[in-house]
Amino acid sequence: DGACEFGIVGQNVLEEFALGEDEQRYEVLAELGFGRCSLKIAAPESFDYQGPQSLAGARIATSYPRITAAYLAANGISASVVKMNGAVELAPQLQIATLICDLVSTGATLEANGLRPIETVLDSEAVLIRT
């Protein structure tokens, strides 16, 4: 918004923002080596996963709908993306979606909710940007 010239942000947040913009208004100056995590598609343990095409026709809940949709499109997968703001890992239990796409660092939250990662959509870390 023109309030500053430099910023520190996660690549995942930056990518989701950038996919909604008509033009790129920033430059990544450096990867900072902290805040590492991955945006992963995860499924219930009982989900029969045989590769990316197993996602076809699924409903996928996420807080990152643009990144998720771009990943699906890039892989030729037709699936529905359901936007959620928080507690995405509960979507399968609440029958909002079959799968989720959420940030994972240790995987403990996925495991606690009976989910397992099946696809990595984006690896992320903090970056220094200039506007």
C-alpha cells in the first residue's frame, strides 16, 4: 500500500497475494533462512492416494485458495477449492471437504487430526522484499 519500502513476509503469503494482483509490485531481495514450512495437500489416513490424479473431483479446504487452484491447474487436475480461515485441518471431520491444503512444519497437527501429507504444493520461508 506504499507505507514502506522493505518488508519481511513468508513466501506463502507473498505468493497468495501475488496471484491476486494484476502486476507484481515487489522484488524479493533475499531468502532469510527462517520460518520454513510447506504448503501441503493432506488426506485422511483412509484416503486411497495413487498420485496427483487421485485429487480429481475432490473438495479441498484451504486458507490459500489461489495457490491451491494454481497448483491444481498446473497439474491438469479438476477439483473444488473451498476457502477457510483457520482450523483447516477440521474440514474432513466436519465434512466440509475431503482433503485440505495447509501449512505444515512438523506435521503434528495433521497427525493429531488423522491426516497425512500427500502432495507438497509450495516450500516457504521468510523473505526480504522491496516495494
